[in-house]
Amino acid sequence: MGITAEDEGWMRHAIRLAQNAETQGEVPVGAVLVRKGECLAEGWNTPISLHDPTAHAEINTIRNAGKVLQNYRLVHTTLYVTLEPCVMCMGALVNARLERLVFGAYDPQRGAVCSVLQLTDADFLNHKIEWQGGVLEQSCSGLLTDFFKSRRRR
């Protein structure tokens, strides 16, 4: 499908959400769930502040969307997230039945879309998610690089 202007616009929104995470001392990852051009829900990383290892931006966002829609199935939606999802998040996104995933930075250490694992192609999963990576990749990866550089200086 390729990267669209709409993809870039929503990724800029996700970047602003990632900045919220950073101001709270969290790893700067943000996510927004969209259906028919409207934001259903948004979130950012909060595992440190919530003392919850599952509180990744993607999980927080789909939890919020489930409450909004009063449904655990999030069909016909696109998730925009600043970092390629991990195994846990990919499992949740498949179970939620998202239609499409758009991410910014690739995660060569833990990415489960295409970098380390290719869960979008896994035959054992009962749902396939379309995906697009690398949207505003430099901005998204720069947030993470700068965050970890500042942490190492402390």
C-alpha cells in the first residue's frame, strides 16, 4: 500500500504521545488507534509508573479502545505506533483483530513484525494484519536514541 500523508499525520500524533511517556520517565513509545479517519483511543508506555510489564503503548491503546467500543474486537482499525511491536503486543493486536499496523522505528532486538520474528506471516495465527514500517522512522528512532543516551549519562 505504501506510506500515505494520513499515515504520516497519525504517526506525528503517536510521536507526541511518545513524548508524554518520556516526560513521565518512561521509554518514549506512543500509539494511536484509528478507524475511518478518527481517533478511537491512544496511549503511551507506562510500565514503570504502573508497575506493570504489560503496560506498553500498544496494550494501553487497545485496552482504551475496547472500553470505548465496548468490544474486544477492534475490526476495521489501524494502529499507529512509534516502535515495531514486541511479541506480547503482536499477540494482543492479532487477538484484537486489527486490520492494519503502521510503525515508525524498526526494533532489531525485539521486533516481532519483521525484524526478529515475522508474526504477521505466522501460519499458526488465525488472523493476518497488514503492516507498514518505517513511517517517520528517523523521528521515531531519534526519540529512543536520545532517551537512552540521556539515561546512560546519569
